[in-house]
Amino acid sequence: MDDTAADTGRSLALGNSQTLVRVMDRARAITAGLQDDNERACFKAVLGRHPEFLVTGLSTHYPVDADLLGCYVDAWDWEALSANPVLPWSLDLIDCYEDYWDWEGLSRNPALPWSAELIHRFEDGWDWEALSANSALPWCPEIIDTFEGAWDWDALSRNPALPWNPDFIDRYRDAWDWPGLSHNQAIPWTLALIERYAELIDLFDNSPVWNALSSNPALPWSVTLIEKYADRWDWEKLSGNPALPWSRELIECYADRWDWTGDEVAAFGLSGNPGLPWTTGFIAHFEDRWLWGALGLSSNPALPWTQALIERYADRWEWFFLGDNPALPWSEALIARYADRWDWSGDLSEGLPGLSGNRALPWSLELIERFQDRWDWEFLSRNAALPWSAILLARFESHWDFAELAKNPLAMWRLLQGEDIIELMDELPAPPLTFADGWEAYQIGDYDRALAAWRPLAEQGNANGQSNLGVMYDNGRGIAQDDEQAVYWFRKAAEQGNANGQSNLGVMYDNGRGIAQDDEQAVYWFRKAAEQGNAIAQSNLGVMYRDGCGIAQDDEQAVYWFRKAAEQGNANGQSNLGVMYRDGCGIAQDDEQAVYWFRKAAEQGNAAGQTNLGWMYQNGRGVAKDDSQAVQWYRKAAEQGQARAQSNLGFMYRDGRGIAQDDEQAVHWYRKAAEQGYAFAQERLHEYLRR
């Protein structure tokens, strides 16, 4: 019997190192894929809750293909799409959506397939100033010559991508903007080139050109060059130029010429110049000459920044600008140490990001959480250096400024797939109705849709929406008629300076509808609107002057306002001006002018103008007497319910003037007028009924 123990276990057969690496790589890929899937799902959930962020972000950062563009053509942000560098740009794509692009954005976009053919194809669409500044065009003399009259030569002069050389500069010498050219760092600057053009006094010996040259870091700076043109340089601009051969000796040599502070708005002086030989000793040596604030030491990234330096001059720094500076030795401890000194907000108008926009901070989820009550979330949302993830988005979802976040090139956009976008875009809520949508609906009698458009606008403070919502309450279209609500919304619009609201509020005061009748208030609001050029208010103000309601009677002022309205095509103003000419009130009597204005109003369907024009024909005033024409105009007005025209048409039927005599028709029209309380018609009708 063999007493050797049998080994019944199994040993692992190890493969070579390449096999192990492949296994580990695959495991890592699976793990990364799962992480991406989780990240993608979380990101989709956030996007689904913020549709404007979804649309603007996709339009700005995603390579939306032609099919997706076409599926949701009315949903995209076309201004953002036009500037999107990752769209599959082609001439066909641009042509297909020619009417949708923002052509200024398109003209600036470096990713288009630029060619002479493309430029020529859409020659009338480009923003030529933007196009002239675009470095991605295939710049050559032929391109410039072909479109020579269209270029913006100021922008062209600053464009670094042109084929710059002395011969090229000479070729267009009379077209360049020389200050712009002098700013251009792409020109092959040499001492010879500077000397060559310095001799052209008419082009070069002027302060804007030398100002620009003084700030240009691409010149071949040397002590010799500085000395040669010492009396021509702009020393303020020179002081901020980092490319000079800076040394303490150079600074001492021209100590009285340098600008130590800059202008605190746009120009760096020595204090903001990163090219100086900065040391702690150098700072201390000129301590009382430096500018410590804006565009000065606090903003300067080239100082030898240490916590000791910050502490040493803690009371001299401008902490707002210190918080902007990316070169500080940023750490969570440093941020916490001076938490009450930092300006945590930025200034968009000045392009200053503040601490919240500073990309050099040691950003982490923990840092953001620790100071979440201090950050300026608008600037934080713009900051591309945050450790962006869907988890971060969801963690502080209630804090983000999603309009600013949409401008941020988050890597998460690349996780989305075509089916994700279709799913998200299909779930977009219907876009809110616009004022124009409401007007279009109102014009065709769809009052429910008009109300759906205008009420939200009115409630958001839109003055046009408020005035038109008042109109709907006034006439009971799409909503129960309510004079008090009409007055409420007219007043809301009127107090914002909306002329229609002011005019409508005046009408409500004039008629005592929804508010106590008050002629003086009617005049007040009519005048507010009339002085803004509102023709209805001008005509109504004329009526108040004519009748002496709420203001001293004044026919000349009545004529003045009637004419203002009439000349804008207002039919009531035209008819009222005609009456003033007919009766010689506030203006010399003139029947022909009366007929002229009555006809203007009548041809617009104005019942008063039609009645008055009929009367002029009946009586041969300002026009040849013509009863048939009188009947024609009376009928037009009578069929609109104008009582005087109805009575006059009854008279024409009674006497057979301009139409066959017809007692039944005479009674019919007298009755129509009488039922409206027209006294003359009531008397005539009474006579007929007694026969």
C-alpha cells in the first residue's frame, strides 16, 4: 500500500502577463461602462426636469445631426446652434436651414467648412464684421480681393490669421485700420518694419497707432527700440506691456515716465504687468507707488504668491480682485482663513469671475458643500473647472443657474445618445404661447387660445398682454364680461406706460364703466396715450376738447388732435376733422376739406363718416348734389346701426329721393332709428302711424 498522500486539490493555471492585462482592462471597461450608464441616467433625469437647459445645452454643445435638427426644428435654440462648433457642418446643412440660422453667430463660427464657394454662396447673409474677424477662413489675397468691398477692414486689420508679411501689408496699405494693425501680434514685427512705416507720417505718426504699438507684446522689444522712439510711445500702454526687457534698471531709468497704476478700467500700469521681475523685495522697494487694487497687484498673477505675502499686505489688497487671481496658492485652508474677506460674487458687467468663478481653486464636492451658502451660484454655474458630474448637478440642483449652466461645456453632454435626445425632446412641454400667437388667434376668433396666450403674459407683467387681457374682459370674448377686471388690467398696462392701456383706461373713465365716471381722469389718460402717438386717444382727446368735458372747451385744440389722429389713418379722427371743417369750428370753414376727410373715414367703413358724406351729397356741400350717392352712403351706415343714417334713409324712401318712393321702407328705417332713441325718427314714425 502506498502511504503517500494523494493531492486531490487543483492548482490555478496562471496565464502570461498580457492575458492578465487584457482581463483587467476588460474589467475596468465594464466598470467604466456601468459608471457611464449611471451618470447618463442621472444626467437625463436632471435634463428632463429643466427643459430650457436641455434645449440650450444641446444646441450649444451637442453634435446634433441633420435628422435631429429637422425633427425638432421649432424647438432648437438656433442662435446657440449657429455658434456650435461640433455640428456636422456642410454647405448642404447651412443651405437646408438658411432661414433659421443666426448669421452673426454663423459668421464667427470657426468650424464651418470655409471656402470661397461657401462665402460666395451666402454672400448676402453673412455678418461681414464677424466674418472679417474669423481666423478660420482660408485667408489669401484672392479671397480678400474677391470680396474687397464687403470686408470690415478694422476687424480684418486685427485678424491674426491673415498671411502677414511686408508685401501683403503694402498691397492694402490704404485700406488698413492702422491702429488695429498695430495691435496685431501675428505681424512679423521687426525693427526694419517699424522704421519703414514710422517714416510714413500721414499714416503712422499719430497717437492711436503709437498707443497700439506700445501695448503690442509681439514687437522686437529692446532697450534700443524703447530709446529710439521714446518721445512717440504711449508710456501708459508701454507700462502694461509684459514683453519689454524688464529689469530694475529699466524701471529706474524711466521712473518718471512709467504709469505705475494704470487707469483701473482697461489699461494695466506697472502694477498689473506680469512681465516685471517680481520678488518680495521688489514689491517692498516700490511699496508706496503700486496700485494695489483693480488691474494692479491684487490682480497680477506673476507675483511670488505665498500665504506669507498675502498675510503681510492683508490690509492693502483689494480682496475682490484677489479672489479673481488664479495664481494664489489656493487651498481649502486659504479659502477658509480669509472667508470673511473674499468677495464671493463676481461682476458680469466687468467680466470678473470673483472667487466663485475662479478656475484655479481646488474644486471638490466637499469644498462646494462646505461653502454652499457663500458661493455666487450664477458664477459657479459658469465655472468649467468644477468636478462636473451628474451627481454634482443633482446634489445642488436647486442652487444652479441653469441658463448659465447651459453655456458650460460639460463633458456629460457627450454621454447622451441619439435615442436619449429623441426621448427627452419628445417629452418637452409645449412652448408657451407668445403675444403674437394670441393676436393671431384673436384675429380669427379663437378667443380661448388668445386668452391662454395673454393671461400668463399679463400676470408676468407684460404690458401688451395686460392691455389685451383688459380688452377681453371689456368685450366678454373668451371670458365672462367684467368691467372692473377690464379696468384693473388696463390700469396695470397704463401705469407701465403702455399707450393702448392708457387709451382704454381713459375710455372706461369717460363712460363710467367699471369705475366712477370722471372726465378729468379720462382726459389725463387720453393725453398720456395721445402724446405717445396713439391715434385712438388723439381722436378721443379731441372730442374732450370739442365738448369741453374734463377740460376747458377749445375747438382749436380739438382740431389739432383730430388732425393728429386723422393723419395716422384713424377713421374717427378723420370724420371728426371733417365735421370741424364743415362747421368752421376751430378752423376756417371748408366744405371740400370736409368731404375729403368724410370720404377717408367712409371708405374705411366708419359709420359716422358714411353718414356725414351722405349728408354732403344730399345737400350739395363740397360736392355735386347727388341723392343716389346720398342713399348709397346712408345705407352703408344704416346697416351698421347708425341711428342718424337710418333716419335719413327713411326720409329718402319717404320722399322718393335718390330711390323709388316706398312707405314700408321709410317706416322700417324710421323704426330702426326710433328704437335707438333718435328723436327726429320718433316724430316721423309717429306721423306715419297716425295716418
